[in-house]
Amino acid sequence: MSDPIRTFRHFRDVPDSLWRWRNFSPAEIACRGTGQLKLHPEALDKLQALRDRLGKPLIVRSGYRSPEHNRNVGGAPRSKHMDGTAFDIAMTNHNPVAFEAAAREVGFLGFGFYPRSGFIHIDLGPARQWGERFPARAATFAAETPPAREALAESRTLRGTGAAGVATVGAAGVEVAQEVLAEAQDAVLPLVPYLDTLRWLFIALALAGIAVAVWARVDDWKKGLR
């Protein structure tokens, strides 16, 4: 013997002991206009079975409708929503093809397709269908691969920082050489002024390398390569 169909003036009047559909609440199934609820256990059992089969939430756009609310929204005069046996389910998080197949497997017989509004109507029957099916969805991956980052060996940033590093080491080496030569024999003292010039040359090269590295970073950022 099937469970009886009950009607409640408001979904808050539904006793917790009567509600066994763990992934749904009375508020989700109740009339959006009046808060009334016709509790149809067979329909809700199939809705829960569909939720279990798909393994992801069902967003109920419309469940039960009172006759008054059904008229206000332009529903069919004999809409199954007024029987509590119909549900409009958003396709936001579902593949419409997989959803339809699963709904048929659990026992729904009536199907209405509303791709422009983004939902599918399902009910207990009789078996029928209307509306145009959802168009095939585009692939979720990008049509074009993003520009590849420049190879490390060819990186302008790496070249600039490398030149700056070499120049900095060279400048430091010149300073050491100056100190050593300053303490050497008088025969090598004439070389000291030239080493001072060489040190400034290395410093200039280091600054140029740093400038190239900074420019390359800014240019890459503008081009969206990094």
C-alpha cells in the first residue's frame, strides 16, 4: 500500500516524521506563491532516486503549485504541478542528455524541454514530451592553447640578469685586483689607473643588464606571457 498524499496549508506545517527525502526540504518543493505543499510520496521518491543516481544537487525551479499560483504563472490548466507530481529542474549543473536518461530510468514519464529558460520539466506521466531539446554544449576546454612562455635559455629576462650578474662579479674582481696590485712592487703600480677605469666599465655593464631585465619583465607582463 502506497503512502497517502497529504496537503498542507504551509510547508512549515509538515511534520519532521513525514519528511524522509534527505536531499530536499519542504520549502524547495512547496508552492512559490503561497507556501502550500501537496506531499506526493511516490513523486518525491522518484525525485530522490534521480538525485542519488546523478550524484549531484537538483535545483528545483518549481515543484508543487497551488491552482491560484499556477494561473498566475500561466501554467497549463491541468498542470501536473498542481498534483505535486511534477518538477522543473535547472540544467545549470547538469548535462541535459544524461539528466533525461537518468530521469527516465527512475520512472519519470513526462518531459518538457525549455532550453531558453534553462530547465527540464519532469512528471509521473502519462508518457509524453514537448519542446525542443537542449543544443549540444560546446567543449569546456579552450579552443586555442595559450601562448607558450619563452624558453628559459632564450629568456630576455634571464639574459639581462645574467649580464648584470657577470658585470657585478667583474667589478668586485677588479676591486680585489686593485688592492693586490696596490701592495705589489712599484713595477706594476702604473696598471692601477687602468683597473679603476675597468671597474667603472663593469659597473656600467651591470646597470645596463639590470635595465634590460626590468624592461623585459614589464614587456612580458604587457603581452600576457607571464
